[in-house]
Amino acid sequence: MQKKDYHTSKNQIIGYTAGVFDLFHVGHLNLLKNAKGLCDRLVVGVTVDELVKYKGKNAMIPYEDRAEIVRACRFVDAVVPQYDMDKLKMCKKLSATKLFVGDDWYGTEKWQKYEEEFKAAGVEIVYFPYTQGISSTKITEALKSVRGWSEDPVIKRKLNLNIEKDDDNVR
């Protein structure tokens, strides 16, 4: 069942956040939980596969599955596809008055400009700290390393030595 009704009465605060949400982890959960604590309705944009590729990455999990995982989270009221990087356009479309993003953007020239644009449109940007020690990128690298998917010759050699050692113990 899809949660589609993100438009609410005028006295409710609608919040919006967006991301790839690949390899869903506790950092994603913290973002959604904290965001929901500051709004009445939380709408989450999940980046479509084509936009992920445009950004020079590949999602491990297809869009439909990522959207369903996010949709199942109890803090999320609605999921929408994110087809482009224009968060202001989406906030306007949703009547969102809060945009939730990670604090790695805070204070950058780009986001200082965004803050002015969003403020003029009546949207507050709320920065949340990233959960230390976890990210989809770190999980991907760990999987590459542990499963032997790494292209790094040093890691491959170490993994092969461990596999050979394990094989020797089995014989």
C-alpha cells in the first residue's frame, strides 16, 4: 500500500528530505526519525536509478526496492521519486516548509545561497549531523573487501592469503 496523501491542512508542518537510501542503515533511520520529530508529515524523495547514474554512482538496490524500504519506515508519511536535484521545486510542489539535509553541506557557499532562496520561498533548511562511522559508501567498501570484490591488489592479495589459509585448514 502506497502512502500518497502528503498534502494536509495549512496548520500542519510538512517536511521533505531526499536521498538515494541505498543499503539502508542506521544513519538513514536517524535522519528520518529526527526529521519526523520536527514536522507533522514527512515526505521522502528517493532518488531514481537514472539520477543516481547521472551523479556518477550506481545503486546496489533498485529504485522500486529502495522506495519500498523507505515507505515501510514508520517515520515516513509518503515517498516520492526524486527525478532531479531541484529540492526547492519539490518543496514548493509538496507545500513543505522544512527541508532536512545532512550537516556536511552546512556553511558551504552553495548551501548558503540555497538558504537564501529557500528562506525567500518560506522553507527552512534544517541540518542534521551525519551518524558517525556509517554510510552506504562504507558498507559498499566493506562488502567489496570482505567478499573479494575489491580491485585493490593489496586487499585482493590479503583475501587470497586468508582463503588459502582457510583451505589449508580444511584439508
